[in-house]
Amino acid sequence: MIVQFICRAILLGTPLLYGSTGEIVTEKSGHLNLGIPGIMYVGAISGVVGSFLYENACGNDIANMSAILAILIPLLCTIIGASLMGLIYSFLTVTLHANQNVTGLALTTFGVGLGNFLGASLINITKSELPSIALTKTSSFFATKLPFADKLGWVGELLFSHDFLTYFAIIIAIIVAFVLNKTRVGLNLRAVGENPATADAAGINVTKYRYVSTCIGSAIAGLGGLQYVFAYASGVWSNNAFGDRGWMAIALVIFALWKPSMAIIGSFLFGALCNANNYIQGLGTETQELFKMLPYVVTIIVLVITSMRKKREHQPPASLGINYFREER
């Protein structure tokens, strides 16, 4: 039961890891992107559309499907869809200097609406009796386990039985941590987030760094939506089934203190907290709803503690949420 609980926590936490890692990349440039929930939603539906078109092109016969294309097509569709959302956010906030909070919230509303519209359209095309669309053939490729996992007992189940997007999320978080802390690109990005005017004076292209970091961060976050549909939901898309995972990913950024390495631990902890109510017997509906609040309660506690300690390395980028006007430099 303990191994199953941990594996379930990892499965639930992986979309949060993608979302928080992408948001960390964006926030390090000084941009607070509250559009992450909508971006993850668009990333998910983009992958679903790509997979749907490929399955239909193969006649819905898994024997005609290529494993590489079945994975690559939804993966590329997700990256493109999520990146376009990041590009829209960048254009509005960097070029047009729109309010970042309002833009992010508008992007979330737009992303959820677009996802529901495309999802409902696919459901109508298939004439499904249920309000969902199942892409189980593509999901089987995403859920493929390492061949030796079953031979290693509980160790294999705990460490080697996950889908490849779970391992990919951890690798991306480690790479982002290395780039931010050990490379000149990361140093420049952190400089833009701390003081864009000083970075501009030093010859760093603030606009380029903010555009690129937001689009890359959005692409990473979008992969969280893809992982949710094809790994967690086994390829089944239902409108509004994504829940509040996008908002939890933003909360996780605060919990992780803007450190991708901490986000790895935090995402699986959040997954465990979200899953705890399923393993405690005798809980009423009201108590189960209280358990769902635990990730947010923990985030608030961490926020209070870090605010009281006032350590600079535990604080957000100094210019987070503040638009940069080059003319005022």
C-alpha cells in the first residue's frame, strides 16, 4: 500500500512539476504569468487534437500506428499550442506593457474556454454517448514502462514503473536548475528579473530574455497538461476535468522558493497531500474537501515563514510583476 501511495503521489505530482518549472522560468525574468492554468489546458487539448487526427489517419487501428509518431505528434502539438499562448502573453505584457495580473487571468479564461470548445467539437465529431473522448491507443504508447521494472519487485515499481513523461519532468527541472545557477544565460535571466534597468545598461536584451523565457516556460507547463491526459487519465479527455492543477502549480512555485530542484520534492509532496484522503478510511465528504486544501495551507505556511526570515535567496525576483519601461531607465 505504501508503494502504491508513493507511485500515485508521483503520478499526481508530475503535471504540477511541469507547471511549476515552467512558471519558475517565466518568473525568473520578472514576469508573473497567472495564465499557467489556461496554458496547461491548451497544451493538453493541443496534444489531444494531434493524437485524434493521427489515430483517425491510421483508421483507429493500433497496428497501423507508429510508436514514434504516436508520441511525437501530440508532443509537438502541445509544445506549439502552449508556446503560442506564451507568445500572446509576452506580446501583451512586454511589447504593449499590459498589466501582468489581468493578462494572466484573461489568458487562463481564454485557454479554458478554447480547450472546452475544441474538446466539445471532438466529442461531437465522434458522436460519443459520454461527454468525453478516449484516445487509449495513443495513451498505451505514453504509458509504456521500462521492461525490467516488473523483475525488481517493489523497487522496480517505485522507481522504474512510471511513464516517460514523469522522468522527462525531473530531467527538465534539473536542467533548468543547472542553467539558472551555473550558466551565463541563467545569470542574465536572473539579472533581468532582479533589475531590468541595470541589466539593460549592461547590454542584456531585456525584451528578448522575457519573450524567450515566457515561451519556453509556457511550453514546459503545457507538457503538464499532456502528461495529465495521456498518463493520469489514460487518454480520456473530459471538459473541465483538469481541475485546479494549474493554480496548484503556481502555489508550488512559492513553496519551492523559486528553485526547480525544490519543485521536484514539492510536486510529489503536493501529489501525496492530494491523494491522502483516498487512503484514510471513514472520511465524510466535508473532510475529504478539507484534505484537498492541504497543499494551499502548506504553501501559506511556507510563505509566512520565508517572509519572516527575510532571506534574499528565498524571496521572489525583485521586479516580479512589474513592467519594464526602457524610456524611464
